[in-house]
Amino acid sequence: MGAVFEPGFFTSGPVHVAIAIGTVVAVVSAVTGVFTVMRGQSFAGHALTDVATAGGSGAFLIGMSPLLGFVGLSAAGAGVLEMIGVQRARGRDLATGLVLGVAIGLAALFLYLDTTATATTGATQQILFGSIFTAQASTIPIVVAFSAVALAAIAIAYRPLLLSTVSTDIAAARGASVRAAGLLFMLALSVSVGLSSLAIGTLLSTALLIGPPAAALRLVTGVGRALVVACLIGVGATWLGVLLAYDSYYWGSSHQALPVSFFIVAIVFAAYLLSGVGARARTGQSQAAARGRAATQGQAATPGRAATHSHATG
Amino acid sequence: MNRQTPEILTVAGVGVALSGRAILDDVSFVIQPGEFTGLIGPNGAGKTTLLRVILGLQRPATGTVLVDGQPLSRHNRAAGYVPQKVLLEPDLPLRAKDLVALGMDGHRPGIPLRSAKRAEAVREMLHAVGADSFADARVGELSGGEQQRVLIAHALISRPRLLLLDEPLANLDIRSSQEIVSLLGRIATEQQVALLLSAHEINPLLPVMDRVVYLAGGRAASGTTEQVIRTDVLSALYGYHVDVLHVHGRILVVAGPPEVAAGLPAGAALQAG
């Protein structure tokens, strides 16, 4: 193990492409993920990765770009999820479970056919664990276009999404388009899952979607700040992961580069664990503040008022 | 109907049935601007359903609701709303002031733009509900009473002329409950807003309430406390004899003596105060 940046890192074409795609994907995942975590839809996000597996392996089978398969089928899956179970949390849970099961079944079939048709395990590896180092530079514009769609959907739905996260009843009573905001969010979620499937594979894309936002939400307060911190963690983990995967070729004597997905996910997980330390400091402060408020209110209550209270309880 | 009505809320002949069972049956009452009205009734009397009908969240089978003289529509959401169950998770990154700001324009698409005017309006509203000291705290980390204040500020910042609150005193300790009641009484006057507040206990509201709508068995009686909380009126409403007792300025509603209340489940005291 030699330098931090092993020879050729800055001049390598695949590294440039990996950094470009990885950065864009990490930003989209972080932004979508903050809303996914706040809305408690991590399970739906995970189910969509299974749908993306079916899409990617199916696309591979008919000679299409797996990215189009990832995004296309997970968007369709998101539509199905919204249609079957939007009304109740239980219905949503059930719908998610059913869609997930069907998707894995299809993925099993397609991956089997991919492997037997091409007599390699390349397709399986690429779809389940990502292909950021083998992606072509020509996919960058497609990735950017999909990302723009996802970010635009979140931007349009931003306020109604937040309001319906607090309470769908309040949002509906104000005349907010709760349904439309939910649909736009699911569109963004499915595109984001498709993109991260390309980068780090369908099995691991949930980690990039949920990990950085979960850490950010423990660390900072305010939606804007949470979005910025989640992006920084996601992008940082991706860059560091790409660097370590590149360097790993020079580790030991076997000259075998380790998978980038492993590094990215390991760094995201480490960031989440570290965020617990920061979170304890933050909640410690807010608990002290709450105790301070309770103490001031206690002083304000005189014995005379206490008598009125017992009188009023009936 | 082009007549200019002075009433801020008109509920006329509203009936709601869910899977064949009548939840509300011919409920009618009006609320004048700035009035504090208590919506009182035992659990399961249909209070939440009635509030949801007034908000346009549930369509009644019969009857009409006019808010500020206008029928409900997607664009006529003139009433503010504080629901009973708002689950604010501790990991929600919203501060009290963020939640109040969402009350201004949270239903509109897009990302909110910061402005000094917005921040000032939020500060004023937080001050009006006595929430200055926790403006920057996460809503999920506030106490029940503090969350209630923030939700009230959230509902009021759009300056509605009618504010509906569903059981805002449930799950609050005595002191918080008393503070919220006096806060609401003050707000009704200061902000010129009519309040319709549901509760299963009438006594905490007696000092501030102008009128009462009493719901029992899906039917309603309305008027002043003296007009409604009476043995004859409530017995007619419940469909069996109940006694209204006055004990040291408090009101107790209890099922009548056994021979009168025969056929009722044993010990069916109708807790209303």
C-alpha cells in the first residue's frame, strides 16, 4: 500500500466517468433520501430496488441499456405502489411487500436467462453490485437528464410533501394536492433508485438512499441543512469509495481491485455510526433547553393558580 | 344563495353514515364571527367526523356546510385546523418556526423563499402563542403542550376566520391544558377568529366558552351552556334520562337513577364533565 492517490488516478478515464456519475447519483439519492426517511418510506425504497433488479436484468436480456431498465421498471413499480395502497399505512405496507415479491421472482428468472444466454456471471455482478467503473462516458448525459427530472419533481412537491409529512389531514384541509405530491415523490424515488442501481448495484442502492440522509437527520435541524449535509456525506463517501477501490488494485501482490460498492457502503455506514456521537451532543443540548423551559414554567405557577387547576378538572 | 350571511359557519341538516350506521343525524348549528364554541360529547359521539365534514375532508350524505357563507370547495379552505393526532417524530428536522412557516404557504408547490417579512410574521405568531423560547427547537422534541402551541400558530398564521381544534386538551396534563384554554380564549379575541373546539370534558372550557354544541348518539343540541347543559335537553339527546348536576361551579352529566335508566349497561355514567 503506497500513496493516497496511486499512480494514474487523476488521468484514468474510467475514474473520471466514475466520479462524474457517482457525484450526480449521490446528490440525487441524498435529496430524495431525506424525504424518504422523513416520510418513513424506506421500505418502499427498498422494494423499488428489487423492481429495478428485474428491470435491469430484463433490459440486459433484450440487449437494452440496464439503466433504462432500472429506471423504467422502478418508475412503473412506483406507480403500482401508489395505485394499490396510498390510503392507509397498512395498505401501503402490504402493497410494497407484494410488489417486492413479484419483482424478485422476475429478477430471478431474468438473471438466470442472462447467465445461461451469455455463459458469464458478468450480468449478475453488474446488476446486483453496480458498474460505475465500466460505465461509458456516453451514459453521463442520460444520468444527468434523469437526475434533473428527479430533482425537479422534488422541488415542485417540496412544500406539500413537507406539510403532508407532518399531517396528511392538515395538508388536505388546506387544499394541498397530497396525491400529486406523493406521486411526484414516488417518481423521484424510482428515478433515484434506478440511478444508484447503475452506480453501486441494486442490492446496495438502498444504503446510498437511506444512509447519508439518516446520518444528516441525526446531526442537523432544518430541512435545508439536512439536505446539504446528506449530499456532503453521500458525495464524500462516493469519492472516497472510488479512490479506495482504485487504490486497492495496488494493495498486496495479487493486483485485484476490490468492488467500489463495498467501499461506498462501508463508508456510509461508518458515517451513520459517527453521526450517533454528534446526535448525542445535539439531543443533550435540546433536553437541557427543555428542562430549562419546564423549570421556568414551574416557577410561574403560583399556589393560587394550582387551586384553579384542580377546580377545572371536574 | 347570494345572501350575505353574517355567520362564519353554518351547518345545516348534516348526516353521515358509515357502513350503514348513522354517525351524524340531522346536525344543525351556526357560529358567529369571533365566537368560542365548545363541541362537547362522549367518545364516539361523532365529534371528529363533524369536524372533518366542516373541513371538506369527508362528504356528508345529507345537509350542507357553509364557511363564511360559501360552500366548501377545493379553493374555499377558509378554516384552520389542529387535528387530534399529529405524530411528530423526533427525527423530523423541522423546527417550531419551520412548521409555523409551512402554515403560510405549505399547500403551494415549490420551495419556499426566505424573506425578512416571512420571518417576522412567523416570529409574531410564535410570540402570540407564547412559543418564543422554543422557536428553534425540533418539533418532535417538544412537550405535548408546546407542540399544541406550535400547531395552533401553524393553523393561525394564514389568518383564518374559523379555527377547528380536535381534542386539543386530550393527553395534556392539568397545567398545560389550562394554559392552552386561556391561550385560546385570548386568541379568539385578539386574532378575531371563531373557534370550534372538541372535547369530551366541558369543565375546562366553562371560563372561555360562548356557546356549546353537544353531540350524543349522532345528534346535536346547541346554544349557551345554560340552554343546552340541562337535564331535559340532554335526556332528549341521549334518548334516556340523564341528570345534570352542578357541584361547586362544575358540571357533571350522569345517567339517571337505576329505575329510570333501566336497560342501560350497569354503571353507564355519561362522562361529560
